[in-house]
Amino acid sequence: MVKHSDIDKENNQPKKESDLVKFLKKRSFIYLACTVFFVVFFVPDMIQPDNLESKTILNLADDEQKVAWEIIKSYKGTDDEGSNLFDMLTLQIENAYVSEEILKHKDTKLEISASDIQDQKGAGFYEVHLTVKTHDNVREYIWNVNIVTEEIASANNGAKKMLNIVDNYD
């Protein structure tokens, strides 16, 4: 004899589903659709890295341009102590937008490019551009870098200000 799982063992009567189970069965498709919608549209933004590297666009074609950018990025001033230029730049940008986390904002982008200016300045010189685009502003910093001697010179006012901050920061 085969026993059915739908029949109560004591009374040999069919089991009744609880009201909660009936409620969930009727609406399970709605709950599944809401869960899929949440996972597809909201979870990727929640798990996406908010670090600055993910917002940085490097337009560096060759190794010399990458070296020029690394010299700018790691410059620690005339005494070679303290914070580097890139950290001070990010700090200045954050201080300009005190009320919001601008570097985590989805519209904030950092574009880095370098161009060869050896024809005008001599061997080993590159012009490095760092452009910070926020939702309401665009700032550009331009430095001339000699990759042979690792000397840095500012080419615009924003870059000059950043070099002064790094050189004089204790």
C-alpha cells in the first residue's frame, strides 16, 4: 500500500495548507520579480568599487609617458618627504567639495595624458596633463617633466599651486 504525503497520518484526511503558505504561493512570482529587479539594477552599483583608480582614465601610449606620469604621481617635494603630489591633489579636490564625497561621485573622472615635447624642450621632456572632471567643474593641471633628470616644472597656475603645496607641506 502506498502512503500519500498529502494525507494526515492520524485521521486519514487530506492535510490543509496554512494561510501563510497559500499567501506565498499566490504571490511568489511577484516576490521573485522584485528580487530579480533589485539584483539587476541595484546590487551592481552597491558592489562596484568606488576607489579613485576605477575613475582614472590613462591615455598613456608608451613607457616613457607612463614614466613621466609616475614621476608626477610620486613627487614628494624638494625635501622628498611627506605626502606625494597625487595624494595632495586628491586632498585639495576633496576640500573643494566639503559637503559631498566628490571622488566617489559617479560623474567624477580623472583623465591623465602625456605628450612628447622633446622637439621644443630637449631630450626626455614630456608634458603631463591631469584633468579632473566633476559634475559642475573641470580643472586641468599641466606639468613639464624631464624623465631623465626627474625634474618637474609647472605649466599652468593649477599645477604651480599644487607644486607649491607639496614643496612647502610639512
